[in-house]
Amino acid sequence: MNPSPLAPSSTVLVTGGTGFVAGWCIAELLRRGYTVRTTVRSLSKETGVRASVASVVAGADDRLSFHVADLTSDSGWDAAVAGCDYVLHVASPLGNDSPSGTDALLAPARDGTLRVLRAATRAGVKRVVMTSSLAAATPSRSNEGAVADENVWTDLNDTGKTNAYRMSKAIAERAAWDFMKDHGGETTLSTVLPGAVFGPVMGSQNLGSVLVIGRILGGKLPGNPRIGFSIVDVRDLADLHVRAMTAPEAAGQRFIAIRDFMWMADIAGELRARLGEQARKVPTRTLPDFVLRLAAVFDKALHNVTPLLGRKLSFSSAKAQQVLGWAPRPAKATVVDCARSLIEAGVVA
């Protein structure tokens, strides 16, 4: 099943245009002929976004425009969405994952989502597709052995299960569905729940989860911790957003977006096997759990992943594949493409 044919006047707003996922969504929409608007917190970001997008899709500059809007303010959203047919709400609030950063993430994620939805429903857009997270479908510890699908919802009272950023995605998705029950009107909502998003980068900025591959490739750890990821390629994630946006049967539905689970040791092994000398810094031994826990005392990025030590949560993306015809590429190809792009972009020497 392919996404629906385009009407010449189809216009899509993509929120958070400077982000890794948003950039690929913009590129995919332009590649398919859509007119695209995107939001940025400052127009000073426009040149960089245009250059990044142009590196993967040429000749579409005249179909891309920019609006200033921030998730923490009502200003700019009505103007950004006016006249749009669809909205891809990809943006997430900036912040950190320390305890002091929790409130700075949770409220803007929820309130920012509601700002986008209010503007979208006022404008009468056909559909909003919201980027959520597997963090919003995490099974309880008593059910961790089961394969989770879109019927699973994270227990929001279990704040120790995930970091502030990921918890913010779960809270924002709940708020979105609650809002649409009473205020949706003709506008419909779909949500996409990705796992760890890897794949090629368009530049060296706003890399998000891709930095995990950069750490492995750059030998930033003395060994591979017992941590694994349910992986989705950013290109396939962008494709799924468009499918969820246009397919009638996607209205009111959640879609998990993952392909394969890989332990960090597996990722490291694939990089060594495929990249040769370029993977010379990739660690070969397993890092004992206590070493990572000790390092996490001084590195907040590591502190956020220590709860995942030794845990393998299983998720199914069968619904997206069966309902929308989605066909994600193998995770092994994704991590290698990601690593090569980081090298080409100069992120990893």
C-alpha cells in the first residue's frame, strides 16, 4: 500500500523543523510533492534547515517556508497552521534529563501539544500525526516478558521507569487523545510511537539519539554495556508519518514504529564487521554493570540509561505493517548507515 496520491494544493505543517526526525519528515514530504511549512524558535535557524534538507532532496526550496512558534507560547501557532491540510507534530520541548529538568520538560510537552492541537482544530486541518514514543507503551514490570503493542499504555505513576524526556512523551500523548475526544471536530489524530531513532544524519546539529552510535563508533566507553534498543530508521519513520497522515484507516489509531532489537554489543559487532578501519575505536568487550553505574554518577546521559541494563522489552510494529503497508529496513543496515553518515559529517573522527 502506497500513501495516497497528492492533491496539488496539499500543505503540511511540520513542527520543530531543526530536529533530526522533523528534518527527514520535511525532506520526505517535499520529495513526494507536498508544500511544507515548518516551525522554528528563531528564523536564524532557517538557513541551516534549508541546507540540511537540500542535501537529501533537491529543487524543492520554493515549497518550504518557515514560521516562528514555540511550544511554550501561544504566539504564532494559528498563523503557522492556517490553510494547512495536515500537521505533523514532531517537536519536543528542549530541556535536560536531570531531576531539576523534569518540570521543564513535562509541562511544555503536554501544553505544547495542546497548543498545536487547538490551532489545528481551529484551522480545520484534516489530520494531525503526533510523534510519541515507545515510552508511552511500556509494559508494567510484571508483563515485561510479553510483546507490547498499541493497546499497552505506560503507567504514568511509575516515574522511576524512564527519564524525564521519555515520560514527557507519554504524558503528551495521553493529553492529545483526551483533548481530541471533546475538541476534534472534523480533525482526526494519529500517533506514531518510535523506538530508538537512528539512521543517516543531514548535518552535525541536533542529533538526538544518534549520538549513541557516535559514542560507540568513537570509543567513548571502555566496553559495551548490557543495554539494547528497539530500533527504527529515521527514513522509515518519516515514511510512516506520511502514511499515517493520508490513510483513512489511520484515523484515531496509534502505530508502533520499530524494526529490530539490538544490544549495544551487537551494534558494535556490526560496525566492526562492516566498517573495517573506520571502526577501530569500537569497543570489543562487555562493560560490567557496576562500571556503568559508577560512570553514571558523573555523566547524566549514562544515568538515564542505567535502568535499561540487562532489560529487553519486546514491541510489535505489525499493525503499521499490516494496516499501512509499512516496510522498515533491517536495523543492521540502519546502524551502519548512521555510522557512515556521522563519519562523513565530521561528528566522529
